Amino acid sequence: MNVFLIGSGGREHALAWKLAASPLLKKLYAAPGNPGIAAHADLVALDIDDHDAVAAFCRNRRIDLVVVGPEAPLVAGLADTLRAAGIAVFGPSAAAAQLEGSKGFTKDLCDRHAIPTAAYRRFNNAPKAKAYLREKGAPIVIKADGLAAGKGVTVAMTLAEALEAVDACFEGAFGAAGAELVIEDFLEGEEASFFCLCDGTTALPFGTAQDHKRVGEGDTGPNTGGMGAYSPAAVMTPDLVEATMRTIIEPTMRGLAEAGTPFSGVLYAGLMLTRDGPKLIEYNVRFGDPECQVLLMRLEDDLLVLLKAAADGQLAPMSARWRDEAALTVVMAARGYPGTPEKGSPIAGLEAAAGEGVEIFHAGTAQVDGGLVAAGGRVLNVTALGASVAEARERAYAAVDRIDWPGGFCRRDIGWRAIARETHDG
Ligand code: AMP
Ligand code: GLY
């Protein structure tokens, strides 16, 4: 098969690496790609916002499957254009991508189908939102409705903070994404990420993970896209997976199919494991980044076969098998992240750092004059397998320490929650 991968981050490098391992792969193309992806794919200079140009490329190169990594092209309708042109695509339609593109859309769907989630109200003006906040008090959660690159959520511990978040949102802090907002009850519990491959009707469980969103050790400091992750999340017991499928994923799939907008692609549920069972915090319509990296390290099956089956509506007879080992990834970021990262610092020693059971995925690198440099906030994902999360972590940090990149930093405590659990249980 000829496959075209859209995206340029560590998630897409992991997808390229795993797709390249498929005996069914003839040729892999990627746009825009990155220097890590270039080891597995031909990089194509193509404007991915120009959906007709993407479709034309697919016809010219006889592409059998397009795999879309990030959410923005999906919300913008890339999958619709490709499907209309008869091209198989892994990723949802714009209508189904509203699960990530509009928090209010998802909350209303949960409401209609009795899917457990925090109680909420939607607002399009500050006075009504503030009156509601004064009635509810803190802690409370304020969310810009649209895509805000992970920055649109305020978990307000005081009423003053909550009121400020409402003003910021309606004053344009998140652009058009903040024209509407959702205010929801604060949920208490441990968070976990749960993934399913979906083909419109069938949802196939595709692993669990936990990530670290804060930039600082001990989960402190500003939010980021994720500073590290591990899989599996032991907190997601088989009973919790069953409850999540029955009360959250399956009603979502049925609800969207009934509305004429079936979901295909990867459904990523952000869950809060509360005393009353799992509740949906949010949906994403793509793999997590860096969660994808740890999932794919553990996947035994052929990713290409699974993604093509999802695209073709053929998931029902499929299963996914996983290695017994755990995987953990440490994000190395450029100094300044998550503010303004310093670009251009040289990176060396990647070949020596990788090895059996250790993969270094490129997230924000560039090749300049034959050398590798930092070109983004999150730059490398140092990913390792191990018999336990603790062992995977040891191997990942051993690799981190072999990388020669004075311009980068990472958290030293990725996996602490899972390791505390392993120590306690073991
Ligand atoms: P989101 O972008 O919706 O994933 O939200 C970002 C983070 O805010 C989540 O990972 C949670 O840590 C937190 N969060 C979101 N909604 C709630 C909620 N209702 N209660 C408590 N924490 C929340
Ligand atoms: N790591 C969180 C995300 O991909 O949304």
C-alpha cells in the first residue's frame, strides 16, 4: 500500500516508524514531516490546508490510505474532501471532529445520551456566565468552546480566577475559539487517557496511558502539550475499561451514527476516574501526543492493517495485541517552553542514545547545514520499553543522559504516579 501521513510532530514520527514496519507498506509519503519522519518517508512540499491539492497528490501517487495526525485538518474537513474523492482516510469527518472542535457539542451529546460527564452550561456572553459563576462558586472549570491548542481551559480554585477567565475568553484571549464557553463542575479523581480505533460503528479499545501536562516536577507550573507519558495506565483496570466502553464510548458511537455523522478514526477520551466511576473530561479526535508514542511502542500488531480496517469500516473482526512490557516517554523541550522556546540550539548524540527497546522520536527538530537543531517547543520524545514503568523510566533517562543538547531540558519524574503504584502493589 502507498500511504500518505499528515503532520510533523513526535506523534507522526511514531506513526511513520510503526507504519514503516508493516510488510504491506510499499511507499510512505509525509507532509510536512520532520527530520525523524524523513528516515521512513518521502517528505512532500504540499500545503495541507489546500484540501484539493492533497486529493490531487493522492490520485497522482495512487495513495491507498491517508493517515491524519493532528486535529486541525480534521476539524477543517480534510477527511471529507478525501472521502468525496474516493480516497481511504484514517480520521473523522468535520462533523464528527466536532467532538474535539467544540466542547459544547460534546457536552450536549453527553446530555442527550446520558454519558457521565461534569454538569455544565454553555454561554455566549460575559454577564450571564458571571451570574452563573456567582451562583455556583469555586472550584469550577471554564472552557473556551473551540480549538485553543490546549490553552482554553481554566480550572479556577477561586471565584475571582473564574470571573477573570470569563473576561479573558470574551475579550479574545483564544480568538474565535472563545466566542462561546462552557462552564462545568469541578471533578475530583485521577485522570487517565483511553483510546479506541473506530470505523463508524465499531470501537476497538486501543490502550490506556497517562501523561504529565505541567512543565515542572511534581506536576507544577504552567500547562504544556505534555512533558511525558506512559502506557499502560494501571489505574485503568479491566472493570474501568468495560465501564468506559459501555457508558461513554459506545453511546457516543451510537449517538453520532444516529445523527448521520458516524465517527471513524481514533477516539481519545480524557477521563476523570471519580468515586462514582469514569467521567468524560473531553474528547480528542486524534492520537495524543506524546501518548501515541508509548502506545505504538507496545503494539504488536500491524498498525497499517488496523488503520486501513478503521478507514474501510472493517474493524469488527479485528483485535489489537500488546506487549506485556510498559512504555514510557520523556519529552525533551527547548529552554523557554512553554513560553517562547529558544530555537536553533544544536543537538547531537541521538544515534548513540537509541538502542534495543529505545526509540527517539523527533517532535520539533530541523536539519540545518547537515546538523540537527531545535525548531520547536517540544523537541524530542525519548521513549523506552521495560518490564515495569520503573524499568522503562530508567532506560528512557539513561538515553536522555546520552543526548548532547545543552539547549534542552526535561522533567526528571515522569511516571511517578505509576511507579508509586508499582512499588505499593509489588
Ligand atoms: P482539557 O483541555 O479539557 O483536557 O482540560 C485540561 C485539563 O483541565 C484536564 O486534563 C484536567 O486536568 C483539567 N480539567 C478539565 N475539566 C475538568 C473538570 N471538570 N474538573 C477538574 N479538572 C478538569
Ligand atoms: N498530550 C495531550 C494531547 O495530546 O492532547
